[in-house]
Amino acid sequence: MFVSLAFTALLVEAAVGYPQVLVRRIGHPVMWVGALIAWGDRRWNRAGDSFAARRARGVALVGLLVAGMMAIGLAATWVMQAFVGEPAATITLGLLASSLLAQRSLDTHVAAVAEGLERAGLDGGRQAVAMIVGRDPERLDQAGVARAAIESLAENFSDGVVAPLFWLVVGGLPGVMTYKALNTADSMIGHLSDRHRAFGWAAARLDDLVNLPASRLSALWIAVAAACVPAASASAALQAVARDASKHRSPNAGWPEAAMAGALGLRLAGPRVYHGHLVTDAWMGNGRADLDASDIRRALRLYRLACLIQALVVAGLVLIRIV
């Protein structure tokens, strides 16, 4: 396992994140992968072609992404180990891998929603939450804005923090790069819209598969964190997961969302509007649905503790490896 590399990446990302000056000058690795996916979508996903042909091209695009990310990650790892040596290679690769973790940026974006509600009321909350969710912000009241922010925090804790770290521990730089490419492809083309139902089929199915371990782990970290917070309940988190996670339309998102809802005594998900269409999802949790900015703050405290618990587990694995 690549635990030393993963712990280095965690420390770097928690300390500095991905500097905005780099975003402005060279972009972000996810943006580069996204540009490649968008090119493939434009060139290979033609409306006049058959369903089977479009799905086959979507499979080919995903195959190219996986092969390309694996090759780049393996090449970078080999070069660093061959010409730099340890521990410099671990530090350098950890710096690269840190750009694919999102614990700091997720905290910043969700906290901005709480700040928007507190400082500018509903309009401020809507403006901030529009940056992190796909639902129609103008249809959201204060409770809807708060629920959307907390749901995004829970779901992205799984696929933006726990999952990339898991694949970094298991597969090193090639593992996390491949995961991030698949996750980006799913977010861009893995939809059930007429345009992407066929072309995005492979991206959606593979993303579901590679997120299975992390969704379960993220629920566990949230429950453990809840056991350490007086105003939260670990047992309620686990009960909500057992009762509600399987009711979610996603095989993975229900686990962290149900855990967060149960831990804090809230109700998340439920019916909501995406691009003008009502989506009648099941509720996660059986607590309050009338939420506000203070509930976002509570969720952030639980999230931060869950991140710390995960980091301590990785640190423990590093110590075991050393010993």
C-alpha cells in the first residue's frame, strides 16, 4: 500500500489546498481531464448515430481515459523513484497527488453557503449553493439551500475526499489519477439525459463501482465522528444508513447522506427540482427538514472531525508500515 504517499498528499492538501494562482495560470488537473472528455463528447457523441454506436464510443473514451491515466501515473512514479529516490519521490508525488483531494476546497465552498445565508439572507445562500449543486437555486427556500449544502458536503466527502484517498492508498498515483478521471467523466457525461444516456453509460457504471468502498467508509467515518460530538449520535447515524441508504437512487450517495442526516437528527434528500424537473427521491434520515445556516455549521464540524479521523487512520497505517 502507498500509505506514506497518501499521508503526504493529505497533509499538503489540508495545509494549502490547490493554490488559486496555479488555477489561474495553468488550470487544475481535473480541468485538463474535463477538456479531454468534452472533446470526446463533441466528436464521438453524435445525435444521428444509433444507441449501440454511441454507447460503444463512450466505452472507448472511458477505456482511453483509464489507459492514459494509468500510463501517466506509472511513468511519473517510475521517473521519480528512478532519478530522485526516496523520500524525495514520496514528497514530490505527494505534492502531485494532493491536487486530486478536495477536503479543503469542499470545506470552503460549503462554508460559503452558511456565510451567504448569514450575511445576505436567502439570496446570498442561493448564490453560494449554486456553485456546488445542480438543482435550481431559485426554487430553494432557506431550508432547501441548507439541505442542498449539507447533502453536497456528505456526498462529496465520499467521492471527493475518501474515494481518491482510498485509491491513492491502494494504487498510488496511477490509482488516484484513474479514479479522478472516471469520477470527472461521470459528472460530465454520466447522466440519463437523451444526449448522454448511451454515451455516458460506461462512465456512470464504472464510477458507481469504484465508489463502492469509499461510500461505505465515509459513512463509517461520519458515525465515528458523531460518537465524539456531544450534539451528534453515532447510533442514529448507523440506524439511518441501515434504514435509508438503499432507498437512494444512487448506490453510493445514500450512505454518507444517511449517515450525516442520522448523526445530526436531520432529513436530507427527498423531492427536489433539477433543471425544471421534479425528482422524487426518498428522504435520508427522519429528523428535522426545516434547516438553516446553523445546521450547515454543525455538519461542517462533523465533516472536519471525520476528515481528522481518516487522517489518523492513514497515519496509523504509516506507523505500522514503519514498524
